[in-house]
Amino acid sequence: MASIFRPSISLDLRPKVTFTNLSTKERLEFHNKSLRKEKLNIRLRGVKGNQAQGTSVVTEEKELNNKTDYGVVGVHHVGLLCENLERSLEFYQNTLGLEINEARPHDKLPYRGAWLWVGSEMIHLMELPNPDPLTGRPEHGGRDRHACIAIRDVSVLKEILDKAGIAYTMSKSGRPAIFTRDPDTNALEFTQV
């Protein structure tokens, strides 16, 4: 039986888009359109086609028979705590090159924060007291709670971190991935896709 985390067949209904040239408004529109797509628990029942015309129609059958099928479509954002928003923005914007999503409610929350674009998803930085210890964390971020960001070239990020003097570790499995920590010791993984 398919689950929401492992459907019978995976269909990616999102258009392939490169976000580096999109404005904040365009990114937000794409993000909202992606959330409206229903892509859960789809099982291909049959393919009918007219080979003479070169067309085919896919008939879908959706499993809606269990109570946990509530429509997961992806990760919207990851929330990270920071002690000093300006220091964190220096790291996330100036070192990692992430851009602020100006459409998000920075000033409507009872604490300071910022929303940063990561493809069509976001990181929400929140200037709040951190209940986690800042010392004694594992050296390798892969052995700690972490967020993983897909990137095109780990070697370029490695050069950026070297130039900035920021410590990191490479993936222990040998795959192209790099782990580092932000100024508040939040672990980040960057994996090459």
C-alpha cells in the first residue's frame, strides 16, 4: 500500500524552473502554484494511446482511502533560530548568496526575523532565544539536526567557505556533500544534485 511518503509512483508535476533569474514576485507565484498541485498517492491505471497520432492519455486512480492522506506536497520552509539577525543575514546573504523574500511578513510577528529563498522553498530566520546548547555539538553536522540544501556544485561552495574561513566537513559517505554551521551553530548540509 502506498503512503504519503512513498507513493506507488512519483510524478513531479512542477515545471522545471531555474530561480536565479526570477524576481521575488515570480518566485512567490511559482511557490504558490506548486503548493496547489495535487501529487499524492497517484497510481497509473492504464495508458491509452493513438499511435497513429503519437498521443497518449494517462488515466489516474487516486488512493484516498486512508485517514492520513491529507495532501503533503513538499517542504514550505525550515525555521532556524538566531541570536543576532544581522549577523545571520551576513552569513546567509553575503556568504551563501541567498535572497530575502520581501513578500513574507517580517514585521507582523512578535520577534525579528527574515525569510530567505532556497529555490522555491525558504529558510525562516527567527531572532529568538535558542534552547539548544551551543557547545558540545557534533563536529560533523550530518550527526546533528540539519537542513539539507540541493546545489549544483559542491566544489564552488567549498571555495566560498574556504575564502570566508568557515569550517566545514565533507560527507562521510563519499558522496558530493558538504556540512557547515551558521553563526548560531545550526547545521546545514549542501548536497550536489
